[in-house]
Amino acid sequence: MSYAAESTKKSVADKKKIELPGPSDAPVVRIPHPQPRKPTDFKSTHFLVHTDLPSKEAHELLNRLEMMLGLISKYWGHPPVGIIECYVVKDLNVWPPGSLHPTGQAKIAQEAGVTLSESLTLGNKTVAAKAVVYAYADRGTPQHEAVHAYCSQTFGKTGPLWYSEGMAEMGQYWYHNDAGVHCHPFVVQYIRASQPKSLSSILSEQSITGDSWQNYAWRWALCHLLANNTNYAARFRPLGLGFLTGQRVSFAETYGPMAAEIAFEYRFFLRHLDEGYRVDLCSWDWKRKFKEPSGGAALTSRIVANRGWQASGVLVSPEKKYDYSASGMWQLSKTAEQATADGNADGAGRLEGVIFKDFELSEAFALGAFGSFTPPAEGQLFLRCRDEWNELADNKGVMSVKIKQAGDGQPLLRPTHTAEEPAETAAAE
Ligand SMILES: [Zn+2]
């Protein structure tokens, strides 16, 4: 780390403060250590970790860091550059005076972390960068900081605040082949109990002193949504790479025409956020064309059990009554009993509807296998199999749902146990 002083640019890439809430009455079990721990060096392929953690925990940490680094370098399509050096501290008292950078030591004292980076730049171009991580030895902080360090050393930049911190938070929750939500339970509780923060306020935030885990939660949720929602994921990766490699990219240019759609899906995600929630399965169908049923013909849609709200293609009005018939069977887990669209006795597995208009949703209302309804509002009818929002992935089965205006044309037939392919949709359009 001996760059020429005049071209060395120091920046504090992080201002993280975590106040970890927890059950204050939980019994604290202290296992006596056979000898006082002292800082030791541990190495893996891409990391050099100085830590006072016991050897077993240090190796577990290295494994987690390597695993995460593999996932993020695959995501960003670039192998890590250089070794990432980390100070991971459990107990500051066992570190000799002067052995830690004062900024790093101060963050660790707050049970948080910071990544200090130095870069050698020629004009606008980063020629070389070295990042050093200082992290309190909880589960998430070293991984969060290691994302910043990877970005700094590999690309020379970490992107705007919302992206940099949102992606670093994602780093600590990233699992292989698993798009579900895995944030801390206190993050879920905080977001669901709070007034949602607007998209524009998150995007415009600049680095502030005393930034909190609460601020990080909103940025993480936005990055998680954009990285996993099938409407936005394909543009999110190149946008991020553009930030990291210093191209002229912006959220507004990438998503400008979709801002209202993203804001709607972001609010929806925040409202239903929970462990295991799958953003990809709840991606909103913006492309489907909707029309009023007319001439006595039924409109047919295919509604699967393992997704969130799905477009029926039917425009409805509260002044009219509609008949429906849902053929097929579905189940609420791989091993659960099959059910019709009437669902179980407790209401789970029942076909239900909601009306979408002007980026607002009505209250959900119960439908079933066969009957009529008068919608609570005017707009586009969306349908789903009622289930816990974080338990959709293991559902199976599909319904073909026919909807027509009541009293118009031939009555609908009672549903069968097999879902037909909605051939009439094409004929009716
Ligand atoms: Zn950070």
C-alpha cells in the first residue's frame, strides 16, 4: 500500500452504525477461554484476515467470505482483484495500542464496520486500489464491508450511496440459488412497522454522518427488489456495473419510464416483506392487455398457485355483476392435499381477487371455484391462490378461470378438476 502521496486519494467508503436490538433478557452464556486470545492472521485464496476470533470461528468466517465473494464476483462478472485485507475484531481490549487505524477502531467500538480505500488514479481512471476492512466480529458486518472492498479493489468505485450500501447489505444475505428474503428479523419488523420511505428520497440521499441500520434497510430492500424482480433485474446488473466502472449511467435513464411501476412494486414488497418472500414470484404483470367481457363470451386466464397477483385480463366495474368458474386443482405445498379454488376450511388456497387502478390496489376479496361477484372498485382484476406471502414457492397447480358478465349469454359450466389451457382467451381477443 505504498502509492505516491500526491496521487493517493483517501476516502471513507462507509459510515455504518448498527444498533443491534435483541432480547435483553436472554441469558448470556459465557464460555471461558483456555487462554487470553490475541490477534492472529488467517489466510484464504482471496482474504487475509487479522482477528482475535478463535481459530474455528476464523476459518468459518473465511469460508463465508470466500463463498460470498464467489457469488458477488459471478454476479458482477469480474474476478476479485488482489487480496482483501480485513481486521475482524471481537474484543478491542486484546489488540495492542496502535495496531488498528483510528477510524477503523472507532467503528469497531460502535460494533459496526468501515472500509478504508486508497486508490491510485490517473485522470479519471483508477489504476490501482487497495481497500482495508475494519469490522466488528458479528455475522453480517465483515461480509457487508467485504462487498465494499471487492468493489473498490476490482472496479475502483462503489457507486452512489443507495447502490453501494444496498448491495453491501445484500452481500451479507446472499445465498446460492436462492432468491428469497433472508434479512435479519429486526429489519423485517422495522420496515413493516414504518411508513414506507419513497423511492425518490432513497435515490437522492447523500452520505450522512451517523447513518443508521434503518437507512440501510430501505436501500437493501430497493436493491433486492431490482435485482430479483423479473421486470427490472435485466437492467439492474448493467446499471450497477456502469456505476462501478464510472460510466455515465443513472437510475433515471435506466428506469425513467418505469418509475411509477417500480415505486408501486417497491411499496408492495415493503408491505409484504418477510423471511422467504420471493420478489420474482410476485413480479407484477404490466404487459397484459385488459378488456371488458362482452357479447356473453367469457374471458379465460391461467392462474398458478405459486405466484402472487396475476393478471386476469378482465376490466371490471362495480356497477356490474360477474360470473366466474375456476377449473383445476392446486395445493399449498408439495405434500399438501389437493384443493379446488374454494380452498381449505380456513380460507387458505381459496381463489381471491384484487382491483388495480392508477397504481393503487383495492382490498382483496374472496372468490372461489364457482359463483358471482360484484367488484369493490373499477379497474383491472388480478387473481391469486390465497396463501402466506412468504410461502408461495412450494405451491403447485393451476386454475383456468373463466369470467363473464352475469346474465349475458350462456351460463358458465360448473368447474372441472382439470385446468384447461385458456384457448378462449385468444378467440375472445
Ligand atoms: Zn457499507
